[in-house]
Amino acid sequence: MALATAQDELTNEMWSDYLEDVKDYDTSMTGEWKEDADGVLVFIEKTAIFSATVAAFVIESYKMLSPDSGDQTVFLLGQLSLQLSGFANGTVVQPQPYTSSRPSISIICVNVVWLLSLVFSTASALFATLTQQWARRYLQLPRFPSLQSERARVRSYLFLGTRKYAMHHAVETAPTLLHFSVFLFHIGLVIFFFTIYTNVAIFLLVSVGMFGMAYFALTILPCLSHNCPYRTPLSSITWYLWHAVALVAGFCFRWTVKQLHTLVVPISIGDVGSLRQRKLTEWLDFWQDFLDRHGKHVKDGFRQTIIQRALAAPAAVDVQALSWLFQLPALAEKSKVQKFVASASGETIVRLFCNPSRRGRIPLRDHLSALLRSCEPGTSGGLEEDVRKRRLTACLDAIHHVVKATNVPYRDGASPSASVLDDLRSEFTNIGLMRTLWVDGDPSVRIAARSTCALLAKHVLHEHRSQMEGSVLAWLSDVLEKPSYEIYNQLVMNNVSAVDDMNVDSFAYGVLSSQTDDLPIMQAISFTETLALLIKPAREASLSEDTFRGQLSLLIRRIEQDDHPHRGNVLEKLRRMFHEFLSSTGQ
């Protein structure tokens, strides 16, 4: 009994999760037509106003299709006047039959297009009403079953129906009909005034022509530029029409080139020995690629092609959007910046630092600077300790990502420049704040601060060793915990490797000497990554396992020969952390 109850609970939980997944996917796929249905009442009101306008013009124009009773009266009065004049002169005037004139072609065209406009506008209102009913039915039917599994089944069944019968195309019918109705009304208006007064009709024709050109441009712009926000209901039709015509033209041109190849060069297509053969082969490849590209566009459709193009866009698109976003005053709130840097990938943060705005500033840098200053001791503004820790960790991680990218660039070579790193050193790693963070009780804060300073120290050693300023040398002395003259003498003798060893030793001592137990897993991984970057030679792209093992052994030997008070604690943690690496060397 208990087993059956547990199985029922598990089944209900599974169906509940499935229902949520279907609802999310359903919302993403059919949200457009449901949103359109939500505003259907406003759409119907606008359609009704336009239909009333068209009807008012139709009332005046349809009278011109029937014989004018006023003309008949004038004709009969004229006949009567002639007969009375004949009686006075003694002559008899024979009455003439009245022949009504047929309406002109222009009047017939005006009535046809206006009546069609009225039909399309009322049909548009009808389709809008149907859309509202479809949406209401789609949302209400899954609510009737009581079980989650039955609700999920109903929703899945209806959802597959919306995809099978292309519901999004049906929803677009209503605005498309209304747009056709507007254009027919304008055409009829121009023709109507040409029958009345030509000058007014010409002015009206120019106005309608300009409106039509603007509408045509808005229709085809999304087909030419996929990220264009402007579109009309006819854009999808234009999209399919353009690519269908391109496919037909491509087939014709490829067939022509193929026949030309057969006639002019009677050898296999794969043989490219002659110049003519190469040219014809290039043309065939071009038209084949042309057909494949346009065929894929037709298969994917208008919306899916835009989505695929967006996904294939370079990462600079995200950087430009985020750079613009960080310039908004709404993002000045520190909690929002903290949330972003805590959730963004390291690559995104690095790219934001590598791509300044048009004014030469880095918006994220300014936000991070303010975020870090808010975490300094005595300036936390009454922040709770856990809030300050989270904010500090997020800020340090972001800075660490930027500094680490100097040694490990991301795809397409995204790496901060030397000026960015120098700015980070002077702005974010001042010794007054770093000394506090180096002894912080949270190992994630301590390792992030130590790693950032150690990696920046390596950058300074290899980029500024020939012109070492006093302030930079003093900063290096504090980070490496060595006298500045000792560092300077080693650099003067061009013994940079000795200073690199000082940097590695200082990093290991700084992280592990105050650690009472083993590092947590994530912090141990971060420590190992930074240690590998510090050990890796500056000009090598990667660090091999053998090189890392050998350099780690040298680090342990240096610590064994050192007289540091925490030497035993650091040695024990290093050997326990890298036991697998050290076992092969007998350490």
C-alpha cells in the first residue's frame, strides 16, 4: 500500500514537472498569438471606426451606379419646354425617349475597391473575434481535468494542434486583411477625386504614394536586415515570395551554367585543369550555395531564420548591448550590479572590459569600482555581513576573471590590454584594501584577492621590468612580501625567473598559511588554476602536466629550505592537495 502511494506521488510529481515544461515551451512558441488575442477588443474598435469611415464613402459612391433621377427630371422638363414652344409656333415637336447613361469605368472601380475594403475590414473584425475565442478555449480546456497528468495531456494535445495547423499564421490574417482594406480605400479615394477635381486628386495621389513607399520600405526592411525592428503583416509574405523567386532564378541559372559546362568543356566537373573549367566550376558552386541558402530560409521560415541569425551573431553583439545597458542610471543600484557580475560568465565580463564605450570609458569598470568601495571596512554603509561578503565575492570574482584572461584568452582572442590591467592594479588592488582581504576568514574572498594580486604582479614583472616606477615597485614589494631593493636588484640583473619564484612562494604562503583545514573543493580548484598560471612560462600557450609537476616540486623544495614560521603547515597542505602529482617524483 505504501509502495503504491509512493508511486502515485512520484507519478503526480513527474506529470507536474512535465506540465510546467510544456507550459513554458508552449508560452515561448504560441505567446505571440495569445498576446494578440489579449488586445483583440482594441483591435475590433479600431476596425469598426475604419469600417464606418469606408461605409460613409460607399453610401455616396454607390448612388452613381444607378440612373440619376435629377437628370431624368431635367430631361423631361426640357422636352416639355420644346413642346410648349412648338405649340406657340404651330409646330409639333415629337418627344424623345430618355436614355440613361451608364456609369463610367472609374466610378465602377471606385465602388469595387471601396466595397472590397469594407468586406476586408469587417472580415478582419470577425477574424479578431475568432482569435479571441480560440485563445480563450485554448486556455480554459486544460483547466477542467482535476489530475495533473490529465491537464498535461490536454495541454499537449491542444499545443500540438496549434503547431500542426499553424495557428500563428491564422492570427496574422486579421491585421493583414485590415491593411489590405486600408490600401484599397486609398486607391478608391484617389480614383474618386480624379472624377471630381484633378488638382485635388493629384495632391491626394502624391500623399498616398509617399505613404505606400514608406509602407513598402517597412515591409522589405526585415527581409534585408534581420535585426530590423520594423515589420508589417506583409513582411512574411514578402519573405517567402522573395526567396521563392530567388530559388526559381537560382535553378534557372544553375541549369544554364550546367548546360554551358557540358557544351563548352566536355569533361567531368571535378577536373579543374583549364581556366574555363575552373570558372564554370566556381559558378556552379556559387549557384549551388545560393540554392542551399535560400532553400534553408524557405524551410526555416521568417521568424526562425531571424532567431538562427541572432544565435549565430558574434559575441560583440552581447557586449554592445550590455555596455549600453550599464550606462543607464537604473543600473547604478549596487544590488543589480552585484547580481549581474555574480551570474555573468567570465568571458562576458572580460569582453566588457576589453570593449570600452564610444567615450572611451568602461561602464562595468565604474560600477565595479563603486561596488568594491562599498565593501571597504568602515564604508559599508550599514550592510549586513553576509550581504557585504556576497557583494565582495562577486566583485573580486569579476576582477579575477579579467586578470586571469591575460594568460588564458577566450575564443577569438579576447584579452584585456596592458592599460586595462594597469588600471585594475591602481584602482582595484590598493594595498590598504588587499591586506584586509588577504586575511579574511572566507577562503573564497582570500583566494580571489591573493590570485588577483599575484596575476597582476606577474603582468607587472614581464611588462614593466625595464621601467619600474617607485610606486609600482612598492606595490610589488607588498604583494611579494619582499624588500623592494631585493626585487629591484633581481630585475636589474635580468633575473625575472627569481622574482617569479618569489611571486609563487608569496601566493602559496598567503593562501595556505592561514588555512586551518583543507581548502573547499571550489576554492582548491581556483587555487590550482592560479598556481598553474603563475608557474606557466610567459611565452608558452599552455602548461603541460610534466612541467606543472616539475615546477610544483621546485616550489616544495624552496619551501623546505625556507625558514618561514608557517613552512610546515604550507608543506603539509601542498602535499595533501597534490598527492597524485607528487607521488611520481617521490616528494
